Amino acid sequence: MGKDSHLVAYAILSGKPIVVNQLDLIPKRMKVYGFWMYLPQYLPKLKSAVQKSAKLAHQKKLKIPVAAVYPLSAIKEAVAHTLKGEKVLLDFRS
């Protein structure tokens, strides 16, 4: 991460705490935030944000990279893959 960057933690897939190297945090003036969209201050904005995001995705202006697509029979592998921090999809047709 670069100078004056912001790290936003918004998921707890592994259940483990995040580790931030002080050599990044201090000299780069990096800031770390936790985010949970269901906090009371965000709830009034949630519906609008979802609608705007869906519109941008439909217009192909919002890039949502998918690392892999798994058949439902490989659900354990798909979940393990998400623990790497990548997005995967399940194919229910197979």
C-alpha cells in the first residue's frame, strides 16, 4: 500500500485478526478502518448504494473480478478458495 493509504476491513472469513506491519503503518501514514454496513449510520444509505452498484455493474462500469467458477459439488473447494481473498461463483447448473 502506498503513502497516506487506507485499509478497510469489511469481512471476517477466516475469523482471524488482520495483521498490519508497523513498517507500513507508521512511515507511510497508513490508516486502518473496520467497516460493517449494517451499522445504524449506514442503513439509510444501503438501499441506494446497492441500486447504484447494480446499475454500474449492468453498465459494465463496475469491474467485479471473478477468480473461478465451481460446480455445486465442489462447494468445499470454492469456500477454501474464498479464504485466499478472491471472489468465486457457484454454478448451480451442474
